[in-house]
Amino acid sequence: MLAELDDLIADTTKLTGAAPPPWLDEFAPSSGNSEAEPAFYLVGLIGGKDVGKTALVNALVGQQLNEPTAFGPGTEMVVAYVHADCAVPLRELLEREVPGRFQIIEHRISDWSRQVLLDLPDIDSHWGDHLTITRAMLRHMLYPIWVQSVEKYADQQPQKLLARVAAGNAPGNFLFCLNKVDQLNGDDAASAIVQLRDDYAGRLARVLDLPSPPQVWAVAAKEPERFDLPQLREVLSQQKSSDEVQAARAQAKLRQKISVLHWLDEQDLAGRTARLQRLETEYDDLISQRLGEPLLEEMLPRILEDAEYRWAMTEDCMARRVAHWPIVNILHPLLTAIARIFSRGTNSKTHLLTLPTPQTVIDEQLAKTIGDRPLSDALQTTFALLQQRHPMLGDLYHDQKLWEATPAQLSADTLRRSLITTVDHQRQAACQPTDRSGSLLSAWRGLLTVGALIWFPFVQPILEVFMFNQSANPPSGQQGGPSIGLLLVRTLSITNLLSTLTFFAIYYSILWLILRWDTQRRIAQQFTRWQRADGDSDQNLAARVVDWLDELVQPIRKVRQETSDLADRIECLRKSTLPLHV
């Protein structure tokens, strides 16, 4: 079989579970499949016991190649009548296919230099190896001669074998003989021969699905010069050229394609694709209704709209941010506690100072998702319902039986881990803009904090006095500006220290409030982006849920896509084959 057809058959049987065509078993006859040796081509006599194959071979070549027998096992090996120039390559072929079960008879007849005439074991013998030998040779036999006798031409077994061989070889390469017509005696013998020959031809046409009956040669091996045997001998003695052999092989390959197409049509892949499409749509709808809507429309909004969760994430990111601000980081716990006291009056849920772990967030919300039932239970019952509706689900989900407790729990755990990872990514992404550092930013933070602490109580007053004393000389009789010593005394006075402390408390509180407002603004922007369907994939909880829901239907979608692709390949093969056939 051609590689393309082999792949199609293998993919179809794997996908549908259908048995491969019966003519593709280990010893299936598939003539014209292999590249025959260019030196010769095989012509073999195929028939049952007592149809006179051996006697007919002897009559065709004009000498006794083998002893005809009417009892016992009959012909038990391949008897090959071959020109001496082709004996070596023929022996190699026979040693490979039927080792030790052949006999080669050489000749020097120029008219038979390319064709090799084979006498084969009976196809209806109760010796099993006889049919095995014949089938092995049929793989390489481009021109079989089907021999039947007037007594057995209606037997079913030869017709069944003929139909199987015809699936791999073109009937135009066959010859059909009705042997032992000399047994018909009497005045109406001629008409009886014609009647039997036509009846046999009609049977062959039905078996091979031919538009018209093929030619049947009426012969009598015991009387080689009578009936159609001389004409048959003449036909066989006409050597076929390489082009004719190649054309016959091309017809055999075309027949193989057509046979495969007929078998593929029986599998109804287009109809199977349509059924899988309807099944996929039904599964999508039911899974979305029973699982998708609770997860996407109830659980995720609860997470992203939870004020407690936002407050805790803000506190976590704020703590990371103020860690880079000197002095403000010392005041942060106190100011946070004060802010919490004031916030209790407006929102009793904002009482956490640390961010709950992603596991805590997801586990708490999953527990509230589907009627306070575990997600694995809802998943298991959903697929149990689907399996009841469509028993084929067992074949599609044979590696993941979600209607059973353990696979359902594993699938639910997969979603849980994915959501936990996404929440963790959200936390990292929310705090990342507040963690930025650099020499310029560090200098700016130091200037606003430590710089202010040095400037306002110390540097600025001293600089003011110094600049005052360095101004133009005061008029005579007037006293100069205050001395530096007096300034230090005034600066370290209780009154001045209290006023300075009050100023810095207000100043650093304003810095902290600005940082907190900016942090809350950034967190709100992050939550707004997460609520959109087009948010970052690694931070989008909805995307994780949708991916998980898609995975639930993936076995059906995968088989449906494979079936559709296979149907397309078959259609391409049909388009390339049928014009040639026509």
C-alpha cells in the first residue's frame, strides 16, 4: 500500500476505532504495491483444488513442469517457470517471501524472457500454509490468472479472495479461465460452454463491480489445441514492455486509492465531524452554565471587588513603598493604625494590616462558588450527566474520567493552583511600581525626608543669620543681627522644639498621605485592568478560568479537529483520484 494510503488508514482506525480493511492484514494481497524487479513480471495461476491449474501450466508451456494430482495436498510450493537470465533475481524474491517453499524451472524461450509463470498452491486447501504462500506471492503478482473449473466456478471462497485481491489490483490486469470445458459432451456442448462461460463472467462482473462482464477463456488443459487455449497461450507469450508494466502498476495503485476511498466513505468522517461539533457545542453550553457562570460571574467579581482584599493589598504595597522613605517608614505603623481607626467607621471589613495569602483568598472564594459545594463535586456531577446523555464520552475521556471522584478532584486542583499563581502575580504586579529604586529617586526621597529634618530647624535659620550679617554694614548707632550662639539657644528652646515637632509631624504625615493616595490610585488602576477581559494573561483570573473550561472540552475539540482534518485529507485524495479514474 502506498505510504499516503497507509497513513490515512492508520489515522482513521486510530481515530474511529474501526477495524482496518480486511485486505490489509499480514498476508493481504495488494498487487502492484511494491516495486517489482525490472527484469521480469509475475503471471500466476490462482485457483482451488482440482480446477486443473498444474495441468493448465503444463499445457501453456508445452512441457510437464509439475505432476498434476487429484488427491492429497496437491501443489505445496511455488513452481516458477522463468527465463534463465531472470533466475537469479527471481530466486532472491522467492527466498525473501517463501523461503524453502519454491521450485525454479529455467528455460531459454525468447518469447517468455520477461514473464514468469507461477503455479501456486490451492486457495481452498485445508492446509493453512498453502493460502499463506499464495497470498505472499499475490503481493508481487501484477498479472494473476484466475482458474476455475466447470464444476466449481460458482464456489464462494475463490470469489471472496478475488474481491480482496481486486481491492489492491486493477481488474484490467486479470485473466479469467474456465477449465475442463471438455467435460461437456453431447450435441449441445458448444451452447453449454457458452452458457457456463457467460454465467461465470456475469458472476465476476458482480464481484468486481464491473460495468460489463470480463472476457473468460474457455479451455481444456487435457486438449491444449482445442477451445480458447491456443489464443490464451498467444496472449501470454506476448511480452509486455516496461511502459505497459508501469501502466498496469499505475492502474493497480489507482485501484488501491479507490478501494481505500470506499472504505473511508463507510467510516462517514464528515458525519462524525458534524456530530462531534454538535457534541462540543452542547458540552460548551452545559459546562458554561453549570461551572463557567458561577466562576466567572460570581467568584471572580467577589475577589476583585472585595474591599478587605483591596485594603490588605494596599497596606502590603504601602509597606514596601515607605521602606524606601527614611523617617516616613518609622511613622508608618503609627499612621496606619490611626488610619485604620478612622476607616472602621466607614468600612468594617478593612481591618487587616497584612495581605492574605493567595491560597487563603482562592480557597475562601472557591468554597462559596457553587452552592457551597466543592468545585470537584460540581465538576463530577456535570460530567456524570453528560456521560448519561452521550455514552461515547467514555471513549473520548478515557484518560481523564471526570465523572469519577479522583479525576474531578485533580482537575479542580489544577484550577485552584492556576488561580493561586495568578493572584500571586497580581500581588507582585500591584507592588512592582512602588518598589522602583535608583540613585535619583533615592536622592529625592532623602532630600524630602532627612534633608527637610536638617534644613528647617538648623540650616535655614543659621543661613539666614549668616546672610543677614554679611549684608551691608548697619548704620552707626544701630546694633547688628543676632549672634549664632543666641540663635542656637533660641532653636533649642522648649517653645521652638515643640513648634518644630508639630511642623514635622504635619509635614511627614502629609508625605505619608501623598504616598498612600498614590498607592491606592495605582492599586485601583491595577484592579480596573484585571477586571477587563484584555488584561495581562498572567494576571487575569478570568483568562485562567476560561482556559480551564476550555481544557474540559479539549478531548472533544481535539478529536473533532483531527476528524475534520482527516476528512479534508480524504477529500484531497478524492479530488486527485477520481479524475484519473474517470
